[in-house]
Amino acid sequence: MASRPTIEETDEALIERARRDLRLAWGRLRASLEERVLVIEACVVAILTGSVDERLRSDAADAASELATMFGRLGIASGADVARTLSGDLSRGNIDAPSLATLLQEIRAALGMAEHDAATAALVGVPMLIVGEPGDLVDRLVWTAPSMGVIAFVASSSMVAGYRDDKIDAAVVVQPDGGLADSRSLLRMVKDVIGGAPLVVATTDGDLSARLPVADLVDEVMSASATPAQILRGGRSALARIEPPPVRLIGRDPTRVSALVKRLSPLVPDCREIDLNSNVLDPLRSTPHVLVIDGDANGTPGHQFLRAIRSDAAGRRAGVVWLARGAEEVELQIAEDAGVDVIVKGNARTTVIAEAILRVQTRVAQTRLEGDLDGGVAPWHNGRPLLERAFQRARRHGWLVAVALLDLDHDTLAEAGIVPHHAAARVAQRLEGEFRAGDIVTWYQPLQFVVALQQAGWRIGMSRIETVVSSLGLPSGAIRVVVSEYPSHGQFVSGLLTEAERTLDSLKTDGGPQVVVGGWQEHAEAAADVVVVDSDPGVVSLLRHNLEGQGYSVVTYTDGLEASNHLSGASGEPLPRLMIFDLYLNGVSGLEMVRRLERAGTLGRFRSILLTAQPDEGDVLEALDLGVDDYMAKPFSTSMLRHRIRRALEDR
């Protein structure tokens, strides 16, 4: 996954995956259609040779009738009409061989045209995940999707938990006969994948909405007997019910901005330009907007302007699309750090820019619909979608998310003469006043809260939570907090909270401190996330700035001997999660440092990335053979290194 949510002229991997699913679905549909055609063909041949019998004619008439129905369900009108005519002729005993042969040829032509349509379908529209086992309805949904403005991807129910794609804007779960009463876990898995995006269920259980305990996860329940177009329309309608936020374009070149507005207006509702000299923030205060910023290197509105937007509560609610026309990598990095949601690179087509805008519009609208980020302490049914979307953003950008579970102890509060629910109200008020708009504060249970700090690791989370806890003045043991980190401690909201609850139980049993990290064990000493070993102060400063900006704790060394002593375990210090090092160091070389760590048996206990300029191939190969996990050459792409770091820590 790319570290930045960049839209190129074409996303070949995305489109190829959808094309593959379309080809597979059409292959299965074609086989079923072909089976009926062969029966009809056998009858026509028998008629031509004068050997047809009544049973064969009847079978062919039935096959033609079934073929007409199948063509109709697939929206192949010409094939349906011809098959219907053929069925009528055979049923009435009209066995004019030339006429039947012509109709059969037209059916073959309809199949060929459908084959061509499957191969050349324009896959543009709403990315939608179809969850279900390959079969009639799933295949028909995938086949129908291009004509409905839907890009369809297929995941079987057994594979959906491992399916990760942050471009999915909606999902349809196709259930087998028997309903959804025993499929709650499947719905939760799908929600973990799509976050707050709409979820539609096609089921044979007509009374599902009244009986399903997790119906709040489902945006719409439809009958599996509905047409594919109706089901897909249900997914799009769930999106359409969310009013799209207005779009405002900003740039130094008014001629170029005006031309872009004119091209985008037919594709994007409520699209206008903003005068850069006006107060851009004023319209954002009434409703969230999507801002499209022309970031041309020769006429940029400036990254300081973007930071000013993001520093205001109204600006933090807005979505930002950055048009990067020939920008350097460093400018893209600055734009990303300043708070861009999506970057469109190059001189992209209007449809590509419109796709980026619509994608950001959807997410901004969903956030507004289900709970404003500035809206204080949200109930859990609103807070969970916000938290899931925070994970989606973190996956796209390579951020960390610190997730804290705060637990008030009823008995301790009661013994101290404090009404538990009064204490909970006080905690809620304090949390609402403490955390910034980008953070998420939500009720979890009557005496429990969940707080998510975006772009922060667990150490930053613990520091901020401890400040809040200490200011409450509650008696010892009245409140305990477990701070976990996405993705290090878990990939899903449910998993993080389950682990946090286990840790809370250990705290209550063992009498541990008020605020601990997820998976806490008494006397466990915290280690740094990343150790940087490099003799170049500029590289050390750059890496520290980038890593700490993502919430990682960083320790640095310029001396290879000192680093090897600490990382070999001889000093008794805990080992890091990742080491980034150069070959050219003071003291001992990076290669000698790696040899010492390998002999000490500690090299394999953390991840390692070799980052060096003008490397000797033999040294690099020896380092990799000794157990170093990855290698990059200097000068390096900061975004690519961030991707490598995130991948290394997630694999850990």
C-alpha cells in the first residue's frame, strides 16, 4: 500500500483487479448460458438432418425460455428477445430450419457482443466490495456493475477479513439461504474492512431487519430476489443519502482555476472557486467543504496557507485535494504533512480529479452525518464509525493511532462517597475540553470512554491521558487507563478494545498503575520504537523529525560501538522495535556492528533497515545474510522510507 493516497492518471492495479473479477464472473455466466445454447443447437442440427424428436424439441424450447430469462437478468436485451422468439417457435412446433438457424446465429452474436462488453467495460464509478461466494447473484452483480457506475470487487466470506482496500466506498453482502442470524461476525468483519462506508445486505430472510441484533451495522436490507441493478442502486442510494459537501477551488492563477471549475461543474455538484484574498474559513464554519488547491510549483497558494486552514476547527473538518502539477517529492511530502487528504499527480484528466473530489466528499459527508469531530463526547454507535475511519486514514497515510480505554471503578467511587455517574460526567467534560478536533472521544459503556489520538503513538497517548487523569482528583484506583497503538497492538477496533479489557482485568487484579500500555505486565520497561544509527547529523535530524511526527519514540547514536553495546543487551536496556543504520559510522562500521549483534543473538529480536550511500555490494549482501531485513540507498525518498518502516513494524 502506498504511504500517500495518490491518484495517478490510471490506477492500473485497482482496475486490473476489478477486470479480473469481471472476467471470472463472465466466464461462469458464459458457461451457464452456453449449456442452454448447446441444447438448442443440438435440436437445430436434428431438424436440419430430419432426426428431431418431440422430447428434444421440448428440451430445446425449455432451454430457450431459460436463456431468455438469463439474458434478461443480465440486461442483454437483444439476446433475451431472440431467445424468447426461439422458445415460442419451438413450443408451437415451428421447425423451419433456416429460420431457427438464423435465430441461433443471432444468439451466438449476442453472446459474442457480451463477451466483448466484458473485455472492454469502462470501469469508472463508485468502488464497491461484493461479499459472497461466487455464484449466480454475485456474478450478476459484478456483470451489472459497470453499467451502474460501480467498480466491483469480490471477496468470499472466508477471505473478507484479510481484504484491505481503503478505496472501497460501499459494500454489498450476499447471503446464502438461511438468513443472517448466524452471520453477525461476517458483518463485523466487513465493517472492519470498509469502516464507516455504507453496507447493504441482500438476503432471503425477509424479516431480517426486525430480528438481527446487529442491524445497526447495516444501512439497507434488500431481498436476494431483487435485480442486480436494484441491489447496486441500494448501495449507491445509501451513499446518495449523504448530501455531498460543496467543493471550492483555490489557486494563484485565476484563469486556470476558472477553467478547471468550468470542466468540473458537470461532474461535481456545487463546485465554485474561492478568491484567495477573501476569508476562506468563513464558509467552512457553517458546513464542511472539500477544498481543491492548485499546488503548482510556480504559483502555489503556499503550504503555510494550508497549515492555517488546518489550524482552525472549521478547516480541520474540510477535506483537501491537492493538485500537484510537476511538484518535487519534497513538496509532496510537505503537502502531506500539512494535512492533505488526496494528492492528484501530474496533468490529470478532469475525470481523475473528479474521482478524487468525490472520494473525499464521501468521507467528509459521512463524518458530518455520523458525528462531527468537534461535537464532544459521541455515543459509541457514532464513535465507532469515526474510529474505524481514523484507522482507514492511518492506513492510507502510514500514521499511528493511540487508542485509550478509560475505565471508572464503580465500587471505589462509591466507597469514596462519589456518585459514579457524576464522576463519569466530570470525566466526559474534561475529555471534551482537553482533546483537539482531530481526536475522537466517545462513550463506550456507562463508566467507560474510548479516546483516539490520530498521528500519535502509545507513548504520546499515555502522556496526554496521564495529564487528564491527574487533573481529575479522583481517589487511587477509581480510574484506570489502557493505551494501545494501531497498528502495533492490533489492526481492528474490536481487537484493540478486547486486548485493552484483558489488560484492565490484570490491572485490577495486580494493583498496577493508573495508566499503562496495552499488554502491560508489571515491571516491564518500555523500549524505544526506533533506533537510528548514523554519523550524519542531517540524516539523524531528518529521520527523527519524520518518525516523531508519526508518533514513534526515537533514540539516536552516531557511534557504532556505543550502539552495538546498547543493542547487544550488555547494558540491560530494552531492545527497540526497529533499527535504521548506515554502514559508515564512528567507532566501528555498521557491518561490524551487525556482526556483533548477530553474535550476541539480538539482531533477530528487532527489525533492521540498512540506509547507506555508495554501498559496497558485498557489504550489503553480507548484512542481509546476517539477518538485516531491508536495504535502501541514499539519497532516499522520505515517503518510501516511511512505507518501509510501517511495513517492517506491521510485520513484527
